[in-house]
Amino acid sequence: MSELDRINSDKNEMPKIPDTLPLLPVREIILYPAMVLPLAVGRDKSVKALEEAMASNRLIFVVTQKNNQIEDPSPDDIYSIGTVCEVLQLLKMPDGTLKALVEGISRAQWTDFKLSDKGFIEVGVNVFDEKIEKTPEAEAIMRRAVSLFEQYVKLNPRMPMDVAVSVGNISDPARLADTIASHLSIKNNDKQIILELVSPVERLEKIVQILNAEIEILNIERRIQSRVRNQIEKTQKEYYLTEQMKAIQKELKQKDDAQKDLEELKEKLKNTKMPKPARDAAEKELSRLEKMMPMSPEATVIRTYLEWIIDLPWEKSTQDNLDLKRAKEILDQDHYGLEKVKDRILEYLAVLSRVNKIKGPILCFIGPPGVGKTSIAKSVARSLGRNFVRISMGGVRDEAEIRGHRRTYIGALPGKIIQSMKKAGSNNPVFILDEIDKMGSDWRGDPSSALLEVLDPEQNYAFGDHYLDVDFDLSKVMFITTANSLSNIPTTLLDRLELIRFSGYTDEEKRRIAEQFILPKQISEHGLTPEEIIIETGALDAVIKNYTREAGVRNLTREIANLCRKIAKDLAFDKSVKSITVTKENVNKYLGIAYFERERIAENDIGVVTGLAWTEVGGETLTIEVNKMKGKGSLSLTGKLGDVMKESAQAALTYVRSSAKKLGIDENVFKETDFHVHVPEGAVPKDGPSAGIALATALASVCMNKAVKKKLAMTGEVTLRGRVLPIGGLKEKVLAAYREGITTILFPEGNKKDLAEIPEDIKKKIEMIPVGHMDEVISLAVENSSAKNAPVKKSSLKSKLLKIKKNKKNGGSKK
């Protein structure tokens, strides 16, 4: 007979249960009345209890242990209520253990717990009376229990459907409750609670409560499985397990890491002040992120975007310090000279103190390397009390470096401008764009064109970055750009810049900069003290004149650092020496042989003229040599000259040939002679129009067979008719001539206005003579010149010649 047949059959008689029965403690099993269950028994006392039951009335009292680990349970280790069972079948195994098939008969409670003489536990048994009249309340709770159990069976894939049919045929409330409880997948503690409920109605109520909870859990599991199944592929087992865990946490209202990140973003967005368009864009993306799976690639892109847009300083500003005296003190402390720059900053502060907001100035510092363009920008930020950021534009060829990449690209990020604004932490920093003349352009776009929107005060209040896709206000930023040359900056970009030129330093300025700034810093950085190293003024002058030739002070800084290293080594070797003094006489002991020889241009020869040139690193002297030999009047040019300089040489030769008569030159010279023009340092490219008068003077000198005067240099563009045209970079050229020991400079009359920029101490040591025509140049430059009909006033020319003669009598200018 099957188990269900036994359950459903109405037994007319129940075995008489004695007052005492052998005890069979079991582990992890709750046995209900009318339940048939196989048991494996191995403990000695349990085996003897089963043998005693089979020898007497086949009845045994089965009760569950509270702790499964205990081998020999005491009265405290077992539950007080168990089930009286009938042993239906007993089979002895070869290893001595027993396999028993038992059937529950009735609930009972044990009373006396004792060890019998035969070695098994014997207990007294009080059997509960479970008979109940079938009332409407009992019928209702039975129907509810059967209905819920049918739902439970349908939702539980491990439960066969015929169980629900069999249960529906049970009419006894007590047996119905026990049968349903035996089939539930619940904890043993809950099953024991049901076993200990004597009243069938109370038992059914407890079962209804448990069934409701189990059905809800099964529904949740089914929803989870359905959701996960639709989202992933069958082969993604690991992904499936992860998503199932996430879904379970969501149903249980537990926040995972992704949910926490989402809450943090919401809180940050709520507390961030930003314009309405930016907030609307951020809220829209946040809404999309909430609907996405956290592990999807697009969710990562949106999360990164939100972090960028939230962290930008939309409304964060630093308070400007408008104390002009303090600002002037800071600028003077950090830099020597540079008066124009300092005045411009003070003007900006003065205007800012009168109005709430002015359009940010776009300053462009133009000058050779090492003159302080970048470092003074830091001082500007310190004097204003603003944050400072810097980006280098050298080598930038991609427009996206400025405007950013669109989010459709993998790994897209904002451009350098927005990245630097985030780094600054305020919307009004001092922002330096270094080396804007070193930008390039190719198929990826023109970054200089992208800078137009950044640096235009009329547009940068709504700068559009491709990544953000919302406008960002740059109008409060104080932009400062730097460049070595204007020639590589597009005209449209140059039009938006306010140019401030940085010229090279004089030897006097370099010495003061070294004393006030470079020397204290290098001594400190090399771990020395002012008492351990003493560098005399004469030694500094020797370093400047003999070991550096530059417009700025970078090489000077390196040489002073070299001195400090040498002194530190000597002090380390000889502990008895406490201090070392560097003098003009012993400076070469530390720095070696002098790299440069000052006053190298002392003697000009026939056909040799010193010209002046401007380069990106400052002014330079240019030696121009012309020689003649028998030939047919051809002109050869060497020295890696550019097209403009070659054309200047042709124009100079044309002028000299056309002026041969008044210069006292035999015209046959140009038919029977070849001319070779060479500019030394042939590996260095040279170009520009300002060597025109120097080329013409050298050609005239060799044709006239007369030498050019000593320590004289010249600069200016020449026309075919001999007019001298203005040039640029006069200050840099004068400084270069001063470094080389030149005492007289001829320059175009059109550059008289530039004399104001030349330091007074230089003008005292170099005679500056303006010239307007080549005849005047040759008269002043060539020894015993017979140039006639120069288109200048004779009185003016005489006064200039008298000045030169007077200087010669006095021994010339001295440094």
C-alpha cells in the first residue's frame, strides 16, 4: 500500500499505545502523523531501541534533536514533542546499521527520560487527542489551505502535481495539516512549530501563513528568472549569476554599489549650482542612467559624463584682491623689470575695482625664451588672488584637444580648456596658453581656429565643448598667451590678442636678476647656505659675459647651478673648509674655459660688414662677407640664405651698380668681376629683409676697395633706389650688438620711435645713428668714402660725422 493510500484510508482501529516507548532521536527530520519515512540508524542506542520495538509492539517514539552535532543526546538536547511511529519494515545492513521504514501514528510528549537495562533510551509518552468537530470555521480554513497549497505546487517546479490532487481529497483537518506540512520546503524550526501545535485549526492557520509567504517568495523568484532570462544570453553564465544577484537585491530593497553611486550623483547634482541648460542636460542623462543596467557600456559613458558636468565650477568664483599696492609689491618681488606687463596688470585691477565685471583681457606675451613670460603669469595670479592653470599648446594638431571629442567616440573626454577649468576649481582663474605659435594643423583640424572662440571676448561667454554639448562661460577667465614669434600665429587669432613684447635683458639686468632671484634660489635648492658660497659681482659679470649668450636667463641659471654643484662637492671633500668665494679670477676653475669671447667683432675689413638680425630667441649679430674675382659680373650667394635675403642681395648689387659714378667705382668692374656673398655659420638658415643695407655696404666696400669702420653694425631694408626702410626688433638687435662690443649702430629713420624702448644705460654706451638713404650709410660706414649727392641734409650728415670723430678722439665708447 502506498503512502497516500495509507493517508487517505480510514483506519477503524489504531494500535494501542503503551505508557512507555523506546526513544529514537533523529537529525534534521521532522516526522508527522500519517507520514511514512525511511530512516538510516547507526547509533548503538538507536539500533537497540528499534530492535526492542520490533520485539514487542513495533511502536517507537521518534523525536528530533535540537543540535545535529551531538552524538549522545541528553533530555535538553531533544524537543519535548515528537511522533509515535510504527515500524513497518526493518532491514539490517552488512556494516551493522539498520534501515527502517516507519509510519507516524500520533503526536505525543515524552515525560520520563531514562536508560533501560537493555541499553536504549526509554521515555514515558503522553498522547494528544486531536479529534475535532468539523465547524464552518474549520471547513473554511481547510479550503484556504488546499487552495494555497495548489498554488504552491504550481509555482514550485520540484513538486509533482498529483500531490495537490491527493491533498484535496483529505477530509480530516488534522491529517490535512500534517500532510501539507510534510511537503513544504521550509526550515526544520518551522516544521517543529507546526508539530507542536495540537489544535488542527491552529495548525492550519500557521500553515496558511507559511504558504502565503512561500508563494510570495516563489513569485519573486519567477519574476527574477524571467527578467534575467530576457536580458542575457544563455552562454553568459557568469553574467547571468551576477545579474540574478542584483535583481534579488533590488527585490529586497538592498542598495548595491551602482545604486549607491547613483544616489551620490543625485545628491551632488542637487547641491551643484549650474545654469538651467546644463542642469536640464544632466537631469536628462541621470534619468536615462536610472533605467539602464549598471554593467552596460553606455551606463559607464553616461556616468562619466555626469561626473564631468557636475564637477565643473559653473558658479564657483574666487574673490579678487583689488589692493593695487599689494599687487605691485608682489609683482616687484617676483620679477625684475618688465614694467609694461606690470602696468597692464595694475590697470586691469584698477578698472576691476570700479566695475563689477569686465570682459577678460586676452594678453599675449611675445618674446624670446627665458625672459619670464610664463613665470610672470603665476605672479599675476598670486597678485589677483586667483587660481592658476597652464596648458602647453606646443605640438597640438587636433582640434578636439581644444573642443573635446563627441561622446559617440570611444574614450571621449572634454578638451584641454574644460579639463583645465575643472582642475582650476573656479570659473575665473588666470589661464595661460603657452607656446601658441607652436601649434600645427593637419587633417584632424586646425586648433588655432578652435581657439578663436576661446579667446574672443565677444564669444567666450558661451564656449561650446563637443563633449559637454552645453555652453560654458569663459568670460570671467583672464587668459594669457605666450609666443616666441608672431609669424606663426594666424592673423584672425592675432587680432584677438593684446600684444605685450618681452625684450631680452641687458647685462646689468641679468646681474640684478641673478643677485635677487636666481642665486638665492639655487643656493637653497643645492642645500647650501649664503655663508658657504659667496659669488662676487665680478664673478657674476664674468659668467654673464663669457659663459652665456642669450636674451633670457635660462643658461645663466644653469651656469649658477653648475657653480653651486661644484662648491657643494668641494665642501664635501674638505670638511675643514667652511666657505668658498667665487671671484672673477677663479670662476674658470669651476666652469672651465669661457664658451664665448666678447668683442669678437673688433676689426671690419674690406667687404666685411656686421649686420643685425632678429630671431625667436632674441637678437643676433650677422657677419656678411663679400669677395670679388675675375669673371663676367655674376653674383654667387652662400650661407643657407632664404629667398628674401637673396632678393635683398640682388637689390643691393643693383643699387651699387646704379650708383657707381657717385661712389667713385669704375663701371667696368661689374663686367669683368664676379661677386661672392657669404654669410658665415652656413648650416644655420637665414632670411629676412633687414640685412639689405649691410649687403649693399659690403658690396660697395669691396668695389671701392675701402674698409668698413671698426665696431660698427647696421640694420635696415634697402630699395633699388637706395632708400632705407624700417625693420622690426630694434631693441633685440641693439642688445645683441651691445653684447658683441659694437659702439655704433646705423638704423632706419623710421625706427626712431623704437629708441624709447632701449634702456638708457645702453644708449649711453652705443651711438645710435638714424639713416634714410644708402648714400648716407656708405658715407658713415666706409672709410674715406667719396659718396656724393646723398639725399639728406649736409648739416645733418656733418653733425653725425663730427660725433663719430669726437668719439674716436675720446677713445670710443666703453662698457
